[in-house]
Amino acid sequence: MDLNALLLLSIILFSFGIYGVLSRRNALGILIALELIFNSANLNFGIFSKHFGNPEGILTIIFGIALTAAEVVLGFAIVILLFRLRKTSQADEVNILKG
Amino acid sequence: MVYVGGVVLLMVFTIMLARESVMKPLVNTVRAPFVSGFFAVLVFLLLFLSIKHVELKSSELSKDYEFLPSLIFKTKYVLPFEILSILLLVAFIGAVLISRRD
């Protein structure tokens, strides 16, 4: 496969993730868009690992996916707790710390 | 597989929790999609221009991934792998603890 086409796919994923993080107001939507960014980074590791024939990139993907799973679970728990305490999951309605 | 489970859970709860927010009128957020779209396109163009002239010499990786278990368990990466499993366990237990109904 062409390297630039695969990198273009990764860039498109990253841009969608940036758009989602900036435009979403639901905290879970922000988490999902963050997943897109993580996945584009992992995809880059995979692309370069395949391109250079270095198997340690695949290993880095495995480590990164495990870290991402831990992050998703914790963020999800925080949002659930927030929804239970404040009855909302909108990120901009959580202004209790505003000075 | 743990990752797939986590992401599916996230999406199901997003659909459940996003229902209550659809009804609310979105005040003063009309410009937010445009601004964030602008920044997304900006990032896209920046990265696209940065990869446009890349020419890298390639060497092929073997197609089957049979090297992967021996790479994980027989090299120096076995200790980070075990630490990672402990990290996942701690994250799951912590998530259960902080979202427990008490």
C-alpha cells in the first residue's frame, strides 16, 4: 500500500477527532472523539511498523490500546458519577468550580 | 478485546444519556461547530502538507503475526506487559469503586 494514502487516512481520523472534541458538548461525545484521536495515533504506529518492517510498532499498538482502554473506563466512570451527582452529562454545565 | 468491550459500553451509554440533552435548546452554541470545524480543517491541512512530499524507503514486515507472542514474552518487553496488566486491573477496580452506588 501507498504510505501517503495510509497517512492520509490517519490524518482524516485525527481531524474528525479534533472536530469532535471541540464541538461536542456531551462529555461522552468528547470521550468518543478522543478515541478517534487515540486510534489515529495507533494507526500511525501500525503504518510505520509495517512500512519499516519493525515489529516493535505492533507491540506499541498493543500497549497503547491497553492504556486507552484504561483511560476510557476511568473517564466513563467519572461521567457516570457526574450524571448521578449533577443530573447532567453536558461538559459546560459543570461549572461548580467557577470562581 | 477489553478495548472493544469498553468502547461498546461507552457508545451504549452515550445513546442512553444523550437522549435527555436532545430536547434542550442549544443556546449561544451556533458558532461552535464552525469554529471547531475551522480548527479541524486547519490541523488537517497542516498535517497533510507535512506528509505530502514524504518518500521513505520501505522494507516489508512478515505477513503472519506469529512473531508477536515471542516478541512480547521472550524479550525485555515482558516486564512492561505485566505492569500494563496491573494498570488495567487497577483502572477497572477504580472505575467500579468511584461509580459504585452507595
